[in-house]
Amino acid sequence: MPSAPAGLAALVVTGEPTAAYEDASSLAPRAAELALLRAALEAEVPVLGLCLGARLLAVAGGGTARPGEAPRTGWGEVRTAPGAPADPLFAGLPERLRVLHRHGDTVDPPTGAALLASCDSHPAQAFRIGATAWGLHFHLEGHRAAPGPEEAAPGELLTPAPRRDQLYERFAALVASRAVGTATRAFFTSRAATWEERFGADGPRYAAAVSRMGLRAGQRVLDVGCGSGRALPALRAEVGAGGVVLGADLTPAMLAAAARQGRTGLLLADACRLPLRGGSLDGIFSAGLVDHVPDPVEALREWARVTAPGGVLLLFHPSGRAERAARHGRPLDPADPLAQENLRPALHATGWDLACYEDATHHFLARAVRAG
């Protein structure tokens, strides 16, 4: 079992005949499962918990699992909840589903979870935590070992199949559509708490880079992929109290780290889908992001969209390309989007004019101006 969600596109937790509420301190595997689920929830890794997996998900999210009033075993109905039609997985499912039950426990989802299905004896049969984690206390993936009259099982197995396929295919599609963002959040979430400690000394180098932007008092500027916000104080100093400074990042834990440093103007946002009006910025600062987004050209085009003509884009890294390549034990990549022969045409195609390019030993800096 992974010790952390880094590298995972999704997490599916299935069932077994044990409880979710046993003393975790005496059950190392159970404690590890809960720790992994908590980390997955924090990093917004998509999760599907089935039966015991749903109970573990509820506990990891701050809810509870406990013995039910009576075991629920065999085939029976659940009713979808009023919120189900708006759910990415449950939308379009009928109000009543015939499913397989094999549990004696019940679950209380955490505060704020969306209830998706219930039955009389177990009010929470399906729920969602946040936007990416689902718990199903029942089984749509019924099998031939299902309890009940043997001659009834084959027919029963066919009943939930279309709904099972629909729900699981939607989950798979969601996982695929979020895969790049999931990898980013999973990687940085576990590092966010110590990010400032590890790299806070780079502050003067970031300030020196920001000074190259040529910003003026009262302007509006964005640090895209801001991390813990090391550039935000320097950007604020440039535009003054009358200016606007924003920091956008895809990882909530990184924004929390920035907030702990007293940094404000923070946005939870995808760098390629910014929640800003066209032409609303005078400058964008980006440190170490272009070569990590799924499509650098798409990112440059989006940044051009939100920048007014004459606005400036500064791409920065406190290490040069050759220095970074050597540190990772690899040669320079001719396809690197930051190589001048690749960056210049990409900028031009997306509405920027490259004004300055420096790939020095101890820093990388490229300054571009938004074409009119």
C-alpha cells in the first residue's frame, strides 16, 4: 500500500469483513489506510470507497462508523437523495436502485458531505466528500457469492449492471480529466508545510527578478503558480498600496502555507483556466511553471488573454536550465519549452513579444510584452 498519494491518479478502497472503527493504534494496516485516505482527501485525489472503503472514507474525512441497528445483507433498494441529480456520478440514476448489501455497520459522513443515497435502516448509503471523493456503502459490483436463494442470484446480478457501468465509467472519466492536476496537487501537498523553510532564502532573488518587470504603482499583477507566495511581497512593493497583487495556485495546501506567512490575495485556480476577465492584468510573474503545465502554449495563451496590451510577463527560475539538468543527472532537452528556440515562437503565437532572454548559470529569466 502506498504511504502517500504522490503518483496516484485515483484511489479505490474496497471491502472486507472487518470494522472501520476498531482501535487504529493496534491495527497498523488500518491506521495506514486512514492516513492514506486523509492525505488523498487533502490533495483532492479522486477516491471511490466501497462498503468498508466507504466507512473508512467517512472516518478519514472526520465522520464516524459504528454498529448498525441490524445487519443489512442481501438484495434491496436504496433511494437517491435530492442532491443526487447534481452529482457528477449519480446524475441521471433512477430514484430507486436495487443493489447488494453486505454490512452490519452504519456510517455518519462528515459535516458538509453531500448525501447521495439512503435506505430506512442506514440513512447514509452513498455520499460525497468535497468534489472528488465518493463512498458507496452498498455494492453495484454484485457477485455470484451474493447471499440469498442461489437460483435468484444470476437474475439479480443483471439488475444493477447498467447503473454500475454508468457510475464507474463516470468515475474513470473524472479521474482521466483531472490526472495532471491530481499529480500536481499530490506532489506539492505533502511538501507544502516545509516549502517556505526549504526555499524561503530565495526571497531576495525573487525580488531582484520582480524588479525587472518594470511595474508601476497602482498596477494589477498576478503570481501564477505562486506556491507559498515568495514573490508576493516584492510584487506588492512594486505596485504599492493602490495596486492589486494576486497569487494563484492549484494546490490548496500551498495557499494555506502562503496564508500562514500573512500573504493575501490568494486564488485557488488552474493556471490554464484563470477566473479573471480578459485584459484585467498589467503583469504576470511565473516562477518554474511553464515547463510543468500540460500544454505550455495553452498556458501562455491564457496568460495573454488576461493581460492588457503592453502588459509584461516574466518567466523566472532561480537556477539556469543547464544547472537544473545537471542537478537531475540529465542533458539539456532540445524540446524544453524554455529553450529560446522553442519559447520565442510559442510566445509570438500566443500574443507576446520576447524582449529579454537570460539563461545564466544561476538563474533563468525571460521577459515578454503583451502585443497590442
